[in-house]
Amino acid sequence: MFRIKEAYPLTDITVYMKIEAPDVAKKAGPGQFIILRADETGERVPFTISEADPAEGTVSIIFQKVGLSTLKLGEKKPGDMIADFVGPLGNVSHLDGYKSACVIGGGLGCAIALPQAKYLSDHGANVDMIAGFRNKDIIILEPQMKSVCDTLTIMTDDGSNGNKGLVTDALKAKIAEGKKYDVVIAIGPPIMMKFVSLLTKEYGIKTIVSLNPIMIDGTGMCGGCRVTVGGERKFACVDGPDFDGHLVDFDELMKRNATYRDIEGECCNLYKMGQQRQSGPSKPSQPEGKES
Amino acid sequence: MPNMQKTKTPMPSQDASVRARNWYEVALGYTAEDMANEAARCLNCKNHPCTAGCPVAVNIPGFIKKLAEGKPTEALRVIEETSSLAAICGRVCPQERQCESLCVRGKNGDPVGIGRLERYAADHGVSGISGAKKEKDSGVRVAVIGSGPAGLSCASDLCRMGYEVTVFEALHKAGGVLSYGIPEFRLPKSIVGKQIESLKELGVEFRLDYVVGRTFTVDELFESGYEAIFIGSGAGLPGFMGIPGENAAGVMSANEFLTRINLMKAYREEYDTPIRIPTRAAVVGGGNVAMDAARCAMRLGAEEVSIIYRRSEEEMPARAEEIEHAKEEGIVFRTLQNPVKVNTDEKGNTVSVTVVDMELGEPGPDGRRRPVEKAGSEHDIPCDTLIVAVGTSPNPLLRMTTPGLESDRKGCLTVLEDGVTTTRPGVFAGGDAVSGAATVILAMGAGKKAAKAIDEYLKSKAK
């Protein structure tokens, strides 16, 4: 069992959680992930490590409450236990030797882009960060990102932060300004990574993406995380999770990732309905007499 | 007087039409009368050829004699002299290729049902494994990587020799393929759990959720005080066919499918792991894993389940009994057909698999007749779930992270003539990690052999 040391919301849907896992903390490097199982009946879910503190023996993750397992995990409080926590899995990102980098995070991907940007900065690279969110209410980690890069540009889909557009618009603008990057790192939803990669391909800028596909064991056993990279079958857990964005078949990945979407949606709805029922008569979830 | 009945006493089992929709064990086990009848068929031959056919050399006539005397506990203790996993082996060993193939009774009729009797002893006897612990530990620590059959048997023997043994398991549950692979209806998980509990009582320490090669490397295990290491990490890396559309939603490895079901209990309401209930499932492959996957798909509630195999039934590597069981449960066998393409709808979901008919040509290097495509014979088999069970190979993680540990082209660890000593001093290996995918009992045999080699190595080192 693994004890939760800290847990608090970053936004309505995003949670920061710090877990005591000294052996994992000792080994964790940028880009690696863990798999956890919240309780005895939980599923195994992969999360990229957002921070590891070997001295304290803790590993932090940031997640959105979007699926059944993350909804349940999000209800856990400091002091609660997590049944299983295994890692660090995947390969450490190769970030050495870059002079000028643009690190792009999309939504929750910023939590993973942050340690990459920090590593690059700490190792002497000039780092621009671009972060994209749907709206200003779900912006996370703004001060932290600011502290590890030279410039931070935050874009929102709806323009609610006064800066409407996609991360690719911001990247294009940077390039148009004359910025030269020897690497672009893009971490976020596959659709974002796809379009960043398409853009950087035009300019011939090396692009690294971090994939988080369907996965059970995280050690190469299930093959659920297979992705096509440069026409070859790769397992994200043992060969990745970082790959050359110009070689990844994102369309295939997006279709595979949707495998359990319907089942997942149904389970979440059932779970939320159950929660609402439990919360008692003071908060009726349905008009009276119309119990579904 | 021995019972000269020519046929094996039949195994009571669930009716096929009922069991095809539940997860309970198929074979119910002998009654006391069945056992007495079958045990009396053993001639107790002087040179017991059966024992020679057992990878862990169980004293077979010895335990059957105890059973015939009505002493299942004593029978179990005889088995436990050389095997710590009787309840498992009695269920999943291919006895027809091992002990039973050498039984004298098999020359004129059926051999003695050794596996069925072993299971009886294990299910009805009281285990003495935990009592076999050495009074005094040697204080010498040995690490075992992987808690499957190879690791369990190695750990058990080392512990009995007085070593302090820690078993490292990557998953959250011990047992390896016994837990994630072999389904409940062939090997109830409560039985696997019981056998692991008895090893814990013996003194074996289990550390779950540790991926050696990631959480710790082999080098770090040595640094932290382990004096020898056994690698029993199995052959967990699934193979795929390499055909177009294979990465479509709805196509998965048998490992993934079986893990969702057996380890993650996706078929049970209270567990969160999702699984798509197939309407039509097709399984590619002809081994035991393919049979397990097909029978699981049936139990999930599929309307039709078929096995697609490129050779004929005769060449199928699965046990005859498993093939028989699958057929009884209504699984359709499409032999001499080979998948060439997976077809999807606009969302990328699998809707069918295109196969080509095959015929058997000249024997290949392995002696089996090679399947050859029949030109122009392509046709589609509708399916929303396609399970790929075309074999597995050893996981690359340990050989990638352990300097000095050599492996062959197929990823199997290289061992010296003794079969268990690797190219890295102090590191031993056995089971599927060395042989490639094989059986539970062969892995157990290798684990035992390695325990002996480790004991010799540590003793010579101490001198």
C-alpha cells in the first residue's frame, strides 16, 4: 500500500496528488510514468510522473477526473492509501545537448511538459513554453511554467484569457519572429501532437512527442500500447513513451484510444448517478417523481 | 489386485452447455470412489517409467500407493518431496506428453490418470510445505525475479535449503502466467493463491509491484546484498501477425485479453477494468493460449467464437483435451485459414478479418508440414473482436538493463550446458525466459534445477 501525502484540486477537474513511493522516487527521470491501481477492484492506469523527490521519497502526478478510475482517485484524501503503485516505467527522455527548445503542453500535458522544460533549462538550453487550454478556468501551473522558461505563451481555445488560438498558432508566430529551435517537445492530446508535428515537419524541426496509449502492465506484456512509428510496431511502454513526432501514426493512435470510450462514458455516468443518490435528499439530482 | 479396467476413470465435469457460460472450474475432480478406482489401476512397476517422464521427478507410484491406501495427506507429502505446486500441476500439466506417455498401462489401453490423481491428492490432502522450512536460515539472500512457475519452484527449493529468498513481481499479484494467463475455469485463482500462501508460510518473501530492470536493476539487487539472482521472467512479450489493420480497435493480443479477464477480473461487475463484450470473436492461433482466449470469449457472452489456424487440427500445439473442451463448448474451428487483413468501420473498429485458405505442403525444418496459400481464396470472417494468440517471446527489459547478460536472436537468455547458468556471474535463469514459451511444469523443472545450481554456486563461493 502507498500513502497519499498531499492531494488538492488545481481546477474543478484537475487534481494534484503526491504519493509516498520511495523506491520509485529514487529512480524516476523526466518522461517516465507510473501505473497505479487505486484499490482492490480498480483498474491499472498509467500516469506520467510530474515530479519526483528522492529525498522525501515521493512521486507526484497531476490528473483530470475524466474517467471512472480518475473520478474515484480524485476522491482520495491525504492519508488515504493507494493499493498499487509501480514504476518508474518507460524510458527516460533524452534531453541532453539541446541549445534552444520549444516545449509545448496541451491541457494536462503541461504537467508533463513542465519537468521537461525544467530539465532543459537546468541544462543550459533556452526554453520557450507554449501552453494550450480550452478556457482560462482550467489553466494549471502557470507560475511554475513561468519559472522554468524564458517565455511562456498561454493560448485558450475560446480566447477567455485574452489570447485565442491553438498552440500551433503560437508556434508559427514564434518561428515567424525568427526563433530558431533545435527541438520541439509536444505533450498533450494526440490531436495536438499531430498538428504540432505536421507544422514542425514543414520547417524541419526535430519533434519529440510523449504518448500515453491504452496500457495494462506497462512492461511489454499486453501489447495494448502498440503504436505505428515509422511504419514499425512499437510498444509505448518499453520502446517509448517518447517518439519522433514526425514518424508517429496519430490517426491510428486516436482510433485505438477510443476503444473503451463508450463503456467508460457509461460507467462514469452510472458512478456519478450513484454518488448523487448517496448525497441524500438535500440535493435532488432529478425533479421529484421523475426518477430515471 | 490391480484394477485391469482399460480406460481411465472419467473425470466428472460440468456439462458443456452450462459451463460455456460460467467461470467455474470445468473439471470437478474425482470423488473418493473415482480416486480409489483409478489408483487401483497403477501396477506400481518396479522401475516406474512415469517418474522419468516428470520434469520434477515426482515419485508417482509412491503417491498413488498412498492414495490407494486412502491416505491423501501422505500422498501429497510424497509429491511435495519434489514439487511445491501439486494442485496446479495436477490441473495444467500436459501429462499425456510426460508421465502418462510412459505409463505401462498405456501400452494396452489408457495410461493411469496420473494428473487426475495428483489433483485429488492436492485437493484432499493437507500440505506440509510450510513445515519444510529449515530451522536456521543461512543468512544468505537470493533474489528471484518473476513469481510464475519457474520462480515459485526455485524460491521454494532455495527456501527449504535455508536461504533467505525474496521474489520480485512486476504485477500486483503473484503467480505470473498462473494468475494473468490461465483462466479461472481451468485453474481457479483461489488455488494459485493457496499455493502462494503456503510458500509465504515457508518463509519466501514476495515483493509485488517491483519491475526489475526499472524499479531496481540486477546490479542494484547485488549491491543491496543479494548474493545470487534467479531470472524467471517468462516469455511475456506478445507476437503479432504484421498484417494491415492489426492495430485497429478490437484487435488485441491474447495476453491483453486474458489479463483483462483473469488478473483484472473485467468480467465481474465490481471491477473497474473495461472489456468489450464480443458479439463475434475470432482467435488466431492453435495453442493452449488460443483455446483459453476462445473459451473466455464464449464465457463473456459472445454469440459466435471461432479459432483461426493456418494448419490442420492435427498440427495444433494445444493439448488434445483443450481442443476437445473448446469444441464441446461450441467454438468453431476454422483450420487451414490464415488472416491477411483486418477490416474496420469508419471509426476504426474491427468488423471482419480477411483470411486466405491454406493447404499443407512439404514438411518444414521443424518436421511439421508447411502451410501454403491457395491463390484467390480470400474471404471475410465477420468479427468485432480479434484476439491474436500466435506466440510470445521473452521480455527485453532485463537483457536491456543488465550488462553481461547475453541472449540469442529470439531474445531467449543464453545459458551454459547445465541449462540454468547465464553469462553473468551469479545470475541464473530458467523457464520461458530461457526456452521461449513452453509449459508450467518445464518451467518448474528449470526453477528446481536452478535452485540446485545456485546452492552449489553459493557454497563454492563461501569456500
